[in-house]
Amino acid sequence: MSVFKRGSKWCYDFWVNGRRYRGSIPEARVKAQAERAEHAIRDQVYEGTYGKQKAPAPLLRDFITDTFLPWSKVNKRTWVHDEFRSRPLIKALGNKPMDEISPILIEKYKRDRRASKTARGGERAPSTVNRELELLSKVFSLAIDQGLSISNPCRKVKRFREDNERNRYLSDQEEARLLSVLTGPRADLRPVVILAIHTGMRRGELLSLRWANVDFERGLIHVMNSQREQTKSGHSRSIPMNAIARRGNWPADTASLPRCNCHRVNIESLTARQKAKELL
């Protein structure tokens, strides 16, 4: 038996790989507490941390700045989002050692952040706070993966319920008004916008489109996920073309689609119309 009582103290005594580990557990008052403590000690043995002095945990600010953000830039396409989402976390919790950040502190951050106003004076959306909490959880996960002896307090914090769904479709009048201004200097944007309206493709997918991805015979556009052409979801997919998309005024070379003027038309806001069009 690895846990036993000697006098008034509970003790542990076990062997791992031919080495004996034994000692007392003065904090334990009952056998169940001693067994939990013994399990924790075994875990330390298996992890190679038994008997070693625990290194002080870094400040959250230092770990995010020196470790997490550089890692994010190398490994994530959305690293820019991590940069601006980490700012309120650093402001509120940055001076705390990571092993002192508790679920209660995170709950307070969640409550205060939700109650605060945006830069424009509006109400802060639950999804905004949730994305920040998800980032904080990823910071702790990376710290654990790199060997820091800490736990992830975010696992015990519930996220806000989100209800951000918004369906926005262009009316026929709105579509006609939009296309009517795509003349003169903006004429080269017309095929891009028509394709966006009738396929639902995102801006980045449109601007990386190549003739090899367009199959007129089957009426499909293949959106590829590769190092050059990356989709938001990380998966390749095929998009059917309706009659308007098929006969649209396609440019002679999609590689030459204009990039400098794309800020003039918010192509991404048109993607919801794809379901309103009759597909072949």
C-alpha cells in the first residue's frame, strides 16, 4: 500500500523504475486527501519535476510579448488579430504572474470588459470578449506546452452566449445601383463584384483565382487551400456558378485583377446573396 498512516501523519511510499520515493503528507487529514496528494507526487515523478525547485512563472505581459506573439506570427495567419486582442488582456492582467491568474480574476475581466464601451461609445459585443478569452486560453496552453508548471484557468470560465447572426441580402435595386457605379475608373471591378454576388466567394479567394480553378464545363469554381491560395476555413471547396456568373464579363487574365482599388467596394459584404440566386 503506497499510502499509510504513521502516528498522526499520513505517509507515502512507492517505487518507480527501481527508485524508491517516500515521505510524509502533513497536510492530509483523511486517507482520501493523502491518496490525492500521493497521485500528485507520482505525476511529478513521471513528469521529471519531483524534488526540483519550481521556477517562478513569468508575467502574463512578458510571456505574450516575448513568446506568444512571435509564435503566433510564425504559426497563424490571423496573428494580427492576436496582436490587438492581446492589448486589453495585457492592460488588465499583464502585471500578474501567470500562476496567480485565477478563474475569479478572469471572470472579473470578462464582466468588466463586457460592461465597457467601445471606442465609438457603443456596447461591446459578447463575441468580442469571447475571442479575447479564447486568446488568453491559447496563451496558457502554449505556456503549458513549453513546460511551465501552471494550469489553464480559462477552462473553468464560461463564455458568453453569442447571437451575432445577421443575414443581409442585396435587393435587386441595391444590386443595380451598385453595378451602375462600376463604370469608368471602376469598370475593372465590375467582373469581380458580379462574381462575388453570384458565387459568395470572399475577397481574398477572388483575388487569388486562376483559370486553372475555373471549370466552365461543369459550372464550378474550385477554391483551393494552399500556400499561395489560403481559404478562411483552411479547406478547399467547389462553388457552383449560376447563369450570370458563367456569362459574366470575365477578364482575360484573372491574375491581373486590380488589387489597389479593391478597398472601394466591400466585396465581403455581398457574400450572403449566393443563396438567393438560382444555381444551375
